[in-house]
Amino acid sequence: MKLQVVGVSHHNAPLPVRERLAFSNGQARAALVQWRKKHSNWEVVLLSTCNRTELYAAAETEMDPRAEDIAEFLTAFRGVAWEEVGDYLFAFDGVDAVRHLFTVAASLDSMVLGEAQILSQVKQAYQLATEEQATGPLTHAAFQAAIKAARRVAGETTVHQRRVSIPSVAVADFARQIFERFEDKMTLVIGAGEMAEETIRYLRDEGVRNIAMINRSADRAAELAGRWRGRALDWAELDAALAEADLVVSTTGADEPIVTSARFAGIEAAREQRPLFILDLAVPRDFAPEIANRPEVYLYSIDDLSAACEQNRKARDKQLPAARKIIEQEAIRFMADLHHRATGPVIQRLRQGWEKPKEDELQRLFNKLSELDEHQRDEIRQAFDRLVNKLLHPPLESLRDESRHGIPSALMEALSRLFQLKD
């Protein structure tokens, strides 16, 4: 058995690269279907957020999956040339892949340390892969263990206390440089997903009263507006809403900018040079980067938050050793369970293979010694059991020792051939 992850993240890839390798929900579903057609014997989960795109793959054999195959799949599906992004891809396998997954789920690898959304995104990625029948025993076990590790970090450390999200960092560290107060500002939220709702929740806490929600799906915009006492707008009203807004937060899953530089030029005239703060949290970006050059426009993308997020991380560093200790404990426990699961069938077949000859010999002996009473027969049975256990002890101990350092495929194959164990 082998687990491997290949991907890009905010640690090693700039936003333009992450944009090109990002997957919308529909694209992720299509990719899982395509993966299963091409690699039906590999389990897979695809995680794509504003800060990362990661493909977790698992297979029964040590040869598969290969990092090159996973990387080629990711780049080919998104139509990106390997030469342009290859240097930004990372790959982990075995316990390193497990440790990485647990760290991501626990929000210890996030741009904003301790942010709450990533665990939900991990669950959603796992659920989507399960719906497309792309998961299996190994990915089920790995992602369930990751969720458990994340919950331990949340419950046993203060990393998640005074929960800080990307929207909260953006508003507190950037928008306050432009606006002294928010009560009188018109806020427009584009998109109706979790990031949008997280933003609205924070803005309400900051005193924002006038919030408009707009989404391609009018029903979802209306639902979000109903929950947060806002007003829902039709998608056709986007330009008019941008002309009216003071603060814009955009979180759609569009494949290309929804507001180009040319489109914004038409909106700009109606704004009469009023300051406009735009927080573009989408990957790919919703607003063309050139819009930042317009007068009185303050446009920030997800990568512009990195410095503020680093300050946030430093404030929480004291809790990191405890959180990482939990991750290490859970990763070691998971690998031990995995190795035990892998070697268990061999151990069971080995014992079963010796059980029948033992019983046959006992029966033959008892047939010859019919005068034995039940107590004597029990003594003989126990002696045979002890002998079998002593004979089995060296190969089983070797198997257990090897499994502590990885799944001992070569040793399991040797034992299977030596003792003629059937699958």
C-alpha cells in the first residue's frame, strides 16, 4: 500500500501559478471521473482551495502511484505545460504524505494559521471523491484520521481560539487603512460559498449594516441574504452594484475574471472617484490585476495578505509545538495501523496454514492413544500450541519489526512463497 500527494500551495507557488492549476467544483468532479477511467486501481482525492491544489493518490503496490503520473495528470487536465509549473510542484509519499494531510486539515499549513475553513474544504474534497467512487480503504482511513487529528489540535491547543480567517485579516489590516468606520459603507459580496459567508459574518461583527449579495445563482444569493439580513441582487445588476459599493469582497469559482479592466472602466465613471476597497479572494482572480492601477481603487488578492498572515502566525507560534506533536502522534498511529492492516492477512494465513497440520497430527495421536483422559489430551494440545507458536515467532517477529519502518512487501512476498500461502 502507498499514499502519495502532489500539488502546489501558497508556500511554493505564486498566485498566477496557483490560478492555472486551480479546479472549480465541476472541474474537480470531471477530473475524478477522468482519473478513474485512466487509473481504476488507484484511489484519489483532489483538494483545491484558494491557497492550494493537491491530489492525494493511493494504491496497493509500492510502484504505484508515481509522482510523475500525478503531476502529469494535474497539468494536462488544466492544459498547463509542465515546463511552466514543474518547478513549483511538491511531492510527498508514505508518512510524509500522511503528515502533510494531517497538517493541512488542522490548519497548521494555512496562510492564516488556525483558520476554520480548511477542515471543511478537506471534508468536501473527500466527500466529492467518495461520490464519484474514487476513494477506497486507504483514502477512507487517511482522511478520517486527518479529521480526527484536526479535531485534537482544535480541542487540545489554543491555535483556533479567537478564530482568525482570511477575510478578517484582510478587513482588519487593509480595509481599516482606508475606512475609519464601516457602519455607513455599502458592502458588496460576490459569490455565495463558505468564504463569502465567513466574510459576511466578520463584517457584521465589525458593524457593517448595508450588505448586498450577488451570485450567478439567484436562489443562493437570496438564501445567503436571508440568513444575514442583506439584500440579494440579480447577476445583471453587478455593474450597478459595483458603482454603488464602497467595499467589495469577491469569492466566486469563475474560471476567468468576471470584471475585466475594460468593464471596470465603464463602471469607474459612475463612481465619481470615491474610494473602493476590493478584496479578491478568488483563485483564479475575479478582478483583472490592472484594475489596481485605477485612481482610488485598492485591490488586494489572496497573496497580498501574506505579510499580515505571517504576523498572525507569529502571534500563535507558542502553540505550534503542541499542535505539531499531536500531528506527529496521529501520523505515527495511522502508519502503525496501516502496516498492521497490511501484514495482518499474511500473519492470519500463516497461522491458518499451520493450524490444519497441527490438528491432523493431534487427531492421529489421540486415535493411537485412546486411553488418554481429557486432562492429558489438554496438556498435549497445549504442548502442540506452544511448539507452533515458537516456530512461528521468528518469522512473525521479523514481519512486525519490518512493518515499524514501512510495509515490508518483499518480506511478505518471501513468506507467502516460502509457506505457499494463498491470497
